[in-house]
Amino acid sequence: MINKELLEEYAKKLMFKMNDEEYKTLEEEFNIILKQMDLIGKIKNIKEVKPMTYPFINTDATLREDEIDNTITTTDLLLNAKEKERNQIKIPKVVE
């Protein structure tokens, strides 16, 4: 089960600031999801079912070819960057 302490640990790593009510809501929602996953796991022969990514086969869908258009040079791109390092845009760290 998920508890507040575990959520606090994850929130800290992800640099989220949450209040007690948000932790309570998130804990309840995670525990509901875990119960549902446990129920699904109890379905007979569930491990034999092939995972699906789409509910039916669609033979009409085709992807377009990528076309390169209006490219910008690295030099021009870096002109707008607030911080840069080794020819790349440097951004603030968002995860520990």
C-alpha cells in the first residue's frame, strides 16, 4: 500500500510541494488503483492474454513521411538561450 511517507519521499525527489489534503487525496487514489490492479491480477488466465495497444486492427492508418522544413542552426538557436553549456541549452534540474 502507498502511505504518506512514501508520497512525501517521491514528492521531494520530484521537487513537488504538496499540502496534507493533497497527500491524503493522492494516497486514497493510489490505493484504489492498487486494489483494482490486484483484482485484475486475480482474473483466471490473465497472464496468457496478449497485451494490446489498440482495441482493433486498423489497416487504413498510414504515417506521413517526415519532411525537413525551415531548419534553424545551432548558433541561431543558442542566441535565444538564457543559459548554455557546451553548445547546448542548460535548463534547471527538475528531478533529483
